[in-house]
Amino acid sequence: MPELALYACRPEQSHGRIHPEAAPSNRSQFQRDRDRIIHCTAFRLLEYKTQVFINHEGDLFRTRLTHSIEVAQIARSLARNLGLHEDLTEAISLAHDLGHTPFGHAGQDELNACLRELAPGVGGFEHNLQSLRVVDELEERYAAFNGLNLCFETREGILKHCSLRHARLLGEVGERFVNKTRPSLEAQIANLADEIAYNNHDIDDGLRSGLISIEQLQMLEIFATHYAQVMRQYPNLERRRAIAETIRAMINTLVLDLTDTTLANIRQHQPDGVDAVRRAPALAAFSVSMRRQADALKSFLLENLYRHYRVMRMTNKARTIVRDLFVAFLNEPRLLPPDHQRSDPLSQARAIADYIAGMTDRFAIREHEQLFNM
């Protein structure tokens, strides 16, 4: 690994794990975290969870698993450019969606609505908080503890967003939301790599599906500029390769801009360690111009892809499935597997949310069919 910058996280200086463990003998603490994430059940299940398109709609569309791998690739490249710890950055990237529900954001939003309406004492559903819950409690792989017992630095990177109500219950890992401080630069970079990955790869999936067109995208500066460059260089290039080259160029431009802007912010604030990074304003950022272009792309995808009537039809169906399952299990907990049945009503609602959030798209569809279509 290249030499680390002063402001990088170092495994030997980690804030530690919830449950003390002997240090690994043949890898760093952050390598151990990455390896545990890759081997856990929740990571494998991401293969069958929606990114934008339901898993069975096509073999070439992204899933939560392929998305997480793409985020890790972009984030690791950024970490190397910035002198950050690559293994920690990769671990955060691979784990950031472990708590995501089936059916993408539609499933998450409906599960949150169900909890707020039918079990308000639970406090709703936040998929980032659920990802932390997966690695802290729900995974069952080790004899000495529940969860994966990851380092503090990995856990804080997973928790990108959190309500104050929940943050106050999380101890050290939630303090930054209360104190208005920042996470490590590794966590900041992983967060922006997530944005780079899903915006650009959703373009690819949207074009592949036929729900958006190149002509529509050419209204966007960030796409039009790179597409024109590709077509000037390769005027007879077939459509599929032209799209791939354009997206590749867009990602490269975003990565270079993020690297340069972040380095400029680092030079301005001169953090001499991770604690200084936490006290500083957000250091990882795009330039003003690139932020504007990226936001325009996000707005375009929201209006033209995520709210396309064909996507909305599946979204509506997904929300119906999640609500039907939640209500059925809440009304009759004996429909749940025994290890998800609880005596306390709030604990029962939480267990139902855990059960549904852990489902893949196809398992949720199958559960719904068994309960309602017999």
C-alpha cells in the first residue's frame, strides 16, 4: 500500500471494536473488516436486491451487489490518489448498503411509513442505520459475539445519515451527528464514490432499458460534453460502445475533479490527523461547477428514470408487497419464523422490519404470493 497521508486513518490507531479481539496476525484491522463484510450473509443477498430495476427484469441491470462493488472500485482509486487507507475505504463502500430493503428506495420508504404509522415507538426505518444494525447485531457468524464486530472507523463510515433521536442512542459512533462534526476522509470519499457510481451507472441501465434516450441526455452539460468528445474521436462507433466510453469518461472527470478539489481543501485546512479532519468542514467535495453538473444529472434521473411510469408501476407494486407483508406479520406474528417472534409489541415490530429488510426481491415476492395468492 502507498504511504499514508497524515490525515489518513491508521489501523493501529483505531478506536477499536465493540467486543475486544486479539489483533490479526497476517492482515490489518481494516483488512479484517473488509474480509468479514465480503463473507457475511447480507453481502451475498445484495445480488438479488434492486438498484433501479427489479432483479428478474434483466440479467445485465445493476443490483445492490454490483453497485457496491463499483462504488468500492471508485472509492479505492480515490483513496490511493489522496493518500488515504484503501482497505478502510473499500470496507465502508462494500458495507454501505447491507441494510437496504428489497425493491430499492421504494421498499425502504414503505417500510419506514409502516413503522411510523403502525409502530411509532420504533422510530421509523433508516437504511443506513439498518446497515449498521446488520454489522453490529443481526449477522450470526461468530461464537463470541453477534454481528461482525467491525472497527469504529468502518462503522462510522457505514452510518452516512442518522436522525438525532437514533444518534443519541448509538454512543460514540453517533456522536458526530449530535456534535456536528465530520467522519474520516475515507468515509467522506466512500460517500461521494457512491454518488458517482449510481448516477453514471443508472444512465447506463436507463439507456439499456429504453426508458431514457441519448437525445434527452444531451440536454445535460456533463453528458453532452463527453458524448461529443467520444463521437469526435470515434465517429463510426456503435451505440453501445459509445455509451460505455461516454460513461467511462464522465466517471474519470468526476474522479479527477473530486481529487483536485479535495486536495485543495486539504491544503487550505491542513489537517494534521484524523481528529483534525473531523473538526474541519467537509473536505471531500466537487468543484462548484462539477457539483452543479452532478446535481443536474441527479435531477434528470429523478424526473425521467426513477419517476418513469414503468418504474413507478413497479414501485407501486413493491410498496404494496412491503406493506401487505408488514401488516400481515404485525397482525399475526406466528406467520413469522420462530426466531423473529417476540412478546413485546415494539420488539415485534422491529423484528418484522429486520425480517422484511433482509429479504431479496424474489423472496419478498414469493412470501407475498404464499400469504395472499393461495
